[in-house]
Amino acid sequence: MNHSLSYEEIFDRNYGVLTLEEQEKLRKARVTVVGAGGVGGIAAIQCARMGIENFHIIDGDLFVPSNLNRQMLSFASNLGKSKAEEAMRILKDINPQVKIKITADFITKENAEKLLSQTDVILDGTDNLAFRVIIHRAAYKLGIPSVWIAVTPPFRGGVMCLSPVSTPYEKALRHPSAGRGLTDELEKQVIAIKDERARFSVSKGALADWSDKYLRGEKAWAVISPVANIVGLLASFEIMKLIILRSDLVPVYSPRLLLIDMASNPMVSVQSPADGSWDYTKL
Amino acid sequence: MKKLDVCGEQCPYPVIKTKKEIKELPEGETLEIITDYICSLESIHAFINSAGLNAEVEKVDSSKWKVLVSKNKNE
């Protein structure tokens, strides 16, 4: 195509919902997405379509067939390819002006602060609970707001924004590691929360057979496309709120939580925990 | 044969460890990776293929897999 696209042309339809000043804030904002999978992928796409032009995508994984059931960046044609590199290609196809830094590697205790430092918002779209602690600890230390998400069988999920002045991640989600050094033993205890979530999800309608197999390592985390994607959509909306900072559009800061249960009425609600923190095994 | 047991470890640790071991694997040697998590098996397999190497997967039992990968001098 010869036609060169202008920013104003692409985002013309945003005006009226967003002011020009807010659009400019989005254009200049830097968003880091850790994990370009089921939630991170669609959230990155939404951010690009809202006019965000600066991204850092961090993911050391490659696309595999079981990603196709939900991950919006995955296609039969890019199986085996780097998620971070494919995210860059796809986001640039939405807005060729986007500037994307990619890190085709995983976040670790050693590199977290360095990788997450040059950004305005961090989306944690990872699925290992120990890694998530590392991400939100680094964000807190760096003074950068971060967005936590959860996708839980059968039809549940959550989105929560964290900032240096809101309830810290591990406290809000009642982690055994809260306020302590992250030892190998504590990492194991944190990771074990996910096993409890698998057990609890049966009471919400997930198959007991799946839960048993998940706990034995025979099956991966169960998720269907619309649930992962609605979580990603809601997370992208929170990212927008964290960037434009409109006084009547306050992000859902911890310990408040955007709760999603597509089998309940309402399907999405903002809730505060009764005693200041959430039992993560039930989210 | 070098062995890497990543049983009990969740993604992405098994892939991170596999990457490191393969990088350090001498030419002509074989690495045996044991995992008990299907998600890790899929990721390890994809990584080995992307590195241009061949992975041989063997099911040890209902939730344990052995992955053999060689750095063949002729490849």
C-alpha cells in the first residue's frame, strides 16, 4: 500500500471519547507487556488500537499449537515463532509508527528491575505465580504502576491495578511471601497457590477430571478464548486509565478488584475484599 | 549422557534451564530432559525445534516425559 498513514487518520474515531490531550498522553506513553500470551497479546493489540506507540514486549516463549484456542497473536502460520517478535510484527501492522522494544527472554530476579525500568505502565500477563511476585516487587520498587490479571476455570478472572501507594501485591492477594525475602521455599509456597486455585475451581464448575489431571501435571491450565480475552480487554482499559488519569475514571487499585465471572450476574463487577485482602486460592 | 530433571517445576523454569543446558552441551553429546508437566513438554519441544535440533519424546508414565536432544556434529 502506497498510502502513508498518519496518527490523526488512524485515531480519528477516538476523538469525542478521548480529548486531544488524552490522545497525546496515550501516544507518548510507554507500556511494558510481560507475557504476550492469552491476556498480554490482546491487551497489547488494544493498546496499539487506542494509539499507544511505545511498547516493550517481554516473552521468551514460542507459539505452540495449544495457544491457538485463545491467544490473539497466535496463528497456524506463526507456530514455533517467538511471541515477542510476532507481537512486534502484528502491532506494527496495526500502526506502522509504533516503536517496539522486544526482549525474547523471561523475567528473572536478576533482570527484572533493569528490564522494567524505562516504562510508564507494566502489564503482568505471565502465569507463573513466583514470576508475578518478582514483577510486582520490581514495579513497586521502581514506582511504576502495574496491572495484575487472573484467568481461572471455568469462566472467571480478575484485573487489579497496583501502585506504590495502593496495597502491595503480595498483601492484597495474601501471599506467604509478603514482606519477606523470596526464598526458594517461599517460591514453592507461592506456586502452590495455583494448585489450590485448580482445586477450588471445581466448586465453580470446572471439571474435576481436569483439576485432577492438572494437579498431576497431565493437563495445562484450562481456559477458553472469550474469558482470557475479556480479561485482556479489561486490563487494556485499566492501562488506558492509568495513562490518561482522568479524575472521573479512576483505575481499580488494590485491594479493589475487577472480578469476572461470566457465569454470574453481573458478569463483571468491582469489589473490595471484606477484610482488606483476597484469598487468591479462590480467585 | 547429560541429564536435566525439571520435575516439579512450572513454566517457564523448565525452558530456561533447557536453553542453558543446550547452550552448554558439547557437540555430539545428548541431553536427556525429564519433565512431569505437559505445558513444559510443549514449550521445551518448541524451543528445541526452533534451535534447529531434533527432539525425541518418550512417555515415561501418564504424567512424565523424557525428551532426548542431541547436538549432532553432522547437523
